[in-house]
Amino acid sequence: MFFKFEVIDNFMKEHDFNELCSLKLNDVDNKEKKIYHNRIFKNGTIESSCIKNETIKRLHNNYHSKAIDLLRKYAPEKEKLYEYSDFHIVIAGKDHSFPIHSDTQNKLLSGVVYLSPKNKFKKKNFSSNKKEKKNIKWKKNRALFFSRTQNSFHSYESDGVSNRITLIYNLMTTNIREVCKIEKNSYFLFLIKQKLNKILLKYFNFNI
């Protein structure tokens, strides 16, 4: 059984999409990735590393209502926990791969928008037993959204030819204890898993 997700083509307006595709980013090694952190808080405070403040504000104004509607659709009980939005830009080298994972509890709504190149990449969504998978075909300006659960297993990888550049658009919270309560998970086990995964990912490219 697969977790619920939504694919939206032509998610961003053409001007917004083209501006993000034109960002000047440093190159990365073939197996590495770099995350450019950008976010906007409910009170309007902006933190940026590669996107202009006015652009982040415009992106928030243009797409926040869509993202909130998706959160209400897939996890309405989490809407009250919303605190800020991530607009991270991620560049992954041509041989980079990220292992199967379910996303961290601070992500109320997880979203990825494909920026470049034109095609060839796939994002893999897995069933709850991780044995079956669905490939989400890469298409520029295609967005994939879901609200994490214990079984929202997915992974991604580059194609061995080109760097993979995406916009990571997440609705976020810092209230992990309340998220665990809503998901009926142990907060104590979350803390243990978080520490273990940092070690496993760093040395073995693996998550639990």
C-alpha cells in the first residue's frame, strides 16, 4: 500500500520558475549535494542564502494558499502547527543518490518542484513494506507533495549524466512533540532515531 501524494504539473508561474532556474549556484562533486537554505516565517521574517528576499516573499504569496490546502487535504490536524515555509534550492551531483526515508517530523507538508535539467530523473515512492515502488517521472515545473507518515517511504537519485536541481517547498514546524502525538508515535523514540540516522546516513548512506 502506497502513501497518499499529489503530482501537480506547471506548479509555478512562468516568471517564478524561470527566475529560480536562472540562479547562480556553485557546482558540486558528482556524488555530493548542496542545500541552499531559504525560508519565511509567519511573522514575515526571511532567511535567505541564494534567493532574493523579495522573491521569497512573492513565492510565499503566490503558493502558500495552495500548500495549505494540500496540508488540509492530507493532514488537517497538523495545520495548527504551521510556523514557517522552506524554499530550499538543492543541487545534487550527477551520481548522487539519497536512500529510502520517510521525512522528518518537522515537515508538515513536503514538496519538491523539479527545476532542471529537462528530463531523465525519477523520484521513487515506496509501499509501506518498501518492496513495491512507483516512479514519478521528471518533468520541469512538476511538483510532488505529501504529508509524511511513518510509511511515506521515498528516495531519489540523479541519472549519472547531469546535476539534479530542485526547489524543496515545505510547510514546517518546531513542535515535534505535538506532531508525534498526532501521529501516535513516541517522542522519545523519535529522538533516538534522529541521532541514529545522522550517523547511519553519514557513514553508510542508510536510514531507519
